[in-house]
Amino acid sequence: MTQRTVLVVLFDGVQSLDATGPMEVFAGASRAPGVSYDLRTASLDGGSVRASSGLTLMPDSSLAEAPVPHTLLVPGGHGARSSHPELTAWLRAHAPQAERLVSVCTGALLLAEAGLLDGHRITTHWNYCAQLARDFPDVQVDPDPIFVRDGRLATSAGVTAGIDLALALVEEDHGRDLALTIARHLVVFLRRPGNQAQFSAQLSAQTAQREPLREVQHWIAQHPDADLAVDALAARARLSPRHFARAFRAETGTTPGRYVDRVRLEHARRLLEDTSDSVEQVARASGYGTPEAMRRAFVKALATAPAEYRRRFRTPVSTT
């Protein structure tokens, strides 16, 4: 049996769920026969830390006393957004020894400060992507995915995305069945691929202020298979196409076409995950018209074809 040590770095102001969410995933995996993750926590001096929620966390040891881990996990939190010269110096010196380097949320800021992200594609909490890209121009920041793998480096978006990333790492180590078992136990869905957007279309776009535009947003979500061309949407809003397109972008932050594309993609994803409808049926119901049009949209947005997406992320049918 191979034992993998997972070392979680703790510091004042850490987001407790950034640390405990992935730890629960690895702990759940360790309950399976033949699987062992040795979970360790450490702070700089080995003393207790106060999480951003006020929760007090007692680490197992100081970082100096911690073993060289297989997986080194750096969580985020408001404490990660402060200067930590001693912690970043320790990361700079010791993180390269770990086989797998992981950050959750703004933990990426600490890794960037230590120079460990230069030349790598990474992600972090959507609210800090622009800051990280500005402050560390040698880092390739992708603000969209919930997690990114780049060689031995794995970074995730905010808070609960750390659970998605930990499930993906368990799947990588021990297979999909075990990861799915843990996901069921934690009552989360093992269906979010790393390149899924941090936001749904309805969340990533702002809600329009004017009622006619809000009504159009709701109509799009409820009727993805309808005629959603700008002319048709403008008529529904009782605006000229030009005025509608300009007003929609001004109030939602995106164009009508891009909004429609995202809504249709999400609708198709849900049908592939939750129903046994054929790919052709899903394509029609989601407004793509043909399976080939849907395939092109999936490959462009998710780098996978609809059939492969269904194979990987369809919700299992209960046999109980």
C-alpha cells in the first residue's frame, strides 16, 4: 500500500474550508481498503492559528518539523493576501521537493510571491485573478476554470472548488469509483470538470436593471431551444435590435450572443448529466439544432465532445 503524505499549510487568516474541505476528501479516501493519505497540518512556528471565521486551528507541527510531503497544499483566505516573508521563503525553499503542489483560492498569491508560479497556467478566486495577473506578469492567469492542472502544479478557484480539485486528485491516484464514493458521502457532485466556468451564465452576467431586459434573460434560460437571435430578443424587449444589443451589454456585461451560448451550453450539460436523452435530442432541446453544432460548442468551451462529457460526468442511476 502506497502512503501519500498531504501537508496543509496553516496561517492566521486562513479560510478554514480551503483547508478542511480537501482534507475531508483525502480522509474519506483513506477509509477505503488499500488507500492511505497521511494528513498533516503545519504552521510556521507550530502554534495555533486563527481562521478568517474566528475558528482556532491547532497544527500538528511547525513547518520546519514537517515531513517532505507527496502533496503540499496551500489554502487561501484573507491572511494569504497579506505579506508573509517567512512563509513565502519556506515555500520557495521547500515546495519544489513535493511531488504535487496545490493551492486553493488565494493560496495562489502565496505561491506567486514565492516565485513558484512563473511560466505556469493557474487559476484562483475570480475576484483576485486580475490582481495576480497584474502583480505577477510571468504567471498565466486563467480566470474562468474552477481548477487547472499544469504539470505537478494544481490550482483551484475559491473555497468549494478546492473540494472539486481534491476529488480530481483522488481520482488521479485511485480511480473514479473511489472519488465518486467520497463525493456521495460528502453530498457533492463529482461532475464538475476543471475547465467548467467558475460562474454559470446567470451568475457570470449581471442581472439587467430594466425589467424588459430581465424578462429577456429569464426567457432565454427557460427557452434555450427558441429563436434567440438578436432580432427576436429585441422584439420581445420591444426595442430596436441595435438599442437592445447595446443596452443588454451595458447592463449585463456581455453580449446577447455570448449569453445565449453559455445558457445553451449549461442546459445541454445538465441534460447530458441528468437524463438518458440521446445526443441528438439534447442538441435539439438546447437550441443547437444538430449534434455537430453542439459538438463544436462543447469542444470549444470544454475541450471535450458531448458523448465523452456524458461518460465522465453523468449522474449515476441509483440501484436502491
